Amino acid sequence: MTFLALDAQKSLYTLQKSQLNFEQTLVVARASYLSKEMAIIQESVDPSTLDSDPNYIQLQTEQEQLEVRKESLDSQVQLLEQEISNLKTAVTNGIKNGCGLNLIGG
């Protein structure tokens, strides 16, 4: 019966992974938007003043923060994928062991 608890935990991890994947999608979309905005500024401003343009600096800072967040999300998703895989194995083994015990017992 412990395999039922493991399966419930696996389902929870799967839900959490889906939420993280959604957040990853949002982060990537926002980073793409920022890149386009930065390109527009690059085209409209003298290249020598680009490093002092407050809008460009703000976009660049936000893009760097999003990259850090994306890396964090990537590692969290990888950990959850490992846990889900481990729980799938445990559930499968638990079902096999449970069925084996029932067959032996009668």
C-alpha cells in the first residue's frame, strides 16, 4: 500500500514540474521581448552612449536576472524529473512486490 503514497507524491512532483515549465515559458518569452527592446534601442541610440542609456541598462539588468531565474528553474526541473523517475521505479517495484506477496499468501 505504500506504493499508493509514493504514487501520490509522484503526482505532486509532476504538478510542480508543470508549474515550473510554465514559469520557464514566461521567463523565456519575457527575455525574448527584452532582447527585441534592446535591439530597438541599439538602432536608435549612438553606440558610444549605449552604456549610459538608462533604459538600455535597465533592460540589460532585467535580462540578466531572467537568465539567472531560467537557470534556477532548469535545475529545479531536472531535480523533479529525477525524483519523478525514482518514484516511478519505486511505485512499479511496490506494485510488483505487493502482487507477489498476494500470490504467495494465497
